[in-house]
Amino acid sequence: MPGACARWMLRRLFGRVLEAELDRWLYVGDSTNDQAMFGHFPLSVGVANLRRFAGQLHTWPAYLTTGERGEGFAEVARALISARATT
């Protein structure tokens, strides 16, 4: 089952159950090995360099950044900070 490590970590470190609040978490990935998590998390973001692997991807994230690599991760962080500042 996808997310076994994430579920274990969340329960062990924070006493929380991932499946009970899956819609509150965001998964960000940048490689073909992130596909299971893209499919598991309703809120998933792929860093733009995923486009290079289009032929190998069968599960895409819900959103793609415009920036690649670190810039893509920074783009996600900026969006989250901006959204939090407006709520």
C-alpha cells in the first residue's frame, strides 16, 4: 500500500492517522518513483522536470509546477506560505 512509511511516521512521531486526514496533506515529488504517492494523495504536486519522464509516467500528480528541481519545490513552498497568509 502506498504511503506506508508516511503513515508510520505520522502515527509514531505525531500520534496522527494519515488516512483520517488525507485531504489535509500535500505530497510533492519530482521523479517516476513518486507515482504511487501521486495516486494516493488527492493533493499532489509534481515538480516540472517530471515532464521529461512523460513516457514512463502512468500516474500524474494533480498539479505541476512551472519550475524544475529546487525551484519547483520553492514554488510550492511560496504558494503554501502565500495561501496561509491570506487565511
